[in-house]
Amino acid sequence: MDPDPVTATKARAVFALGLIALLTGPLIGGVIPATIALLLARQTHRQQYAARGYLTGSAWLRRGRRLAWAGLILALTALVVAVITGLLHVAAPGQDFDANTD
């Protein structure tokens, strides 16, 4: 007898971590949950393949992986914006002459 198909619990964990990564991505804190979600997604995908169709939840896994990548992209964008803002602040032209000079 074949076992009943079961939803992978790790697939929902990947989705939850991906959602957390998306929400905290602009604060650069989304890198950690996104990385964990992507590592867990790879592991879960291998388990689903080895289970030959008896381990379901690929939709949760796919959505979680997309959310994790979006969180990484948001974190990278926030980092680039912060670096550019910092460089512009440091390179701001200052007053090089006396205040009484026209």
C-alpha cells in the first residue's frame, strides 16, 4: 500500500521565512531569513523529489522562494541607497572661502 500524500511542513516554514524576509528587506535585516529560507527550500525540494510525489507543498515552497529573493533584492537596494547617500553626504561641497568674500 502506498502512503497518503502529506504536505511538507518545511514548505510552510520557507513561506513564513520568505514573508519575513520581504517585510524586513528594506531594513537590511531580511538577509538572514531570506538566506535561511533559500537553504531550507533547497533541502525541501530534494526531499520532495525523493518522496516521489507523496510529499506535497510545492506551491508554498515556490512562493516562499520568490518572497525570499524579493527580500534579498530589497535589502541589496536599501544597502546601495545607503551607500550612495553616505557618499553624497561625505562629498558635499563645503565652504572653501571666508564668509565675508563675495
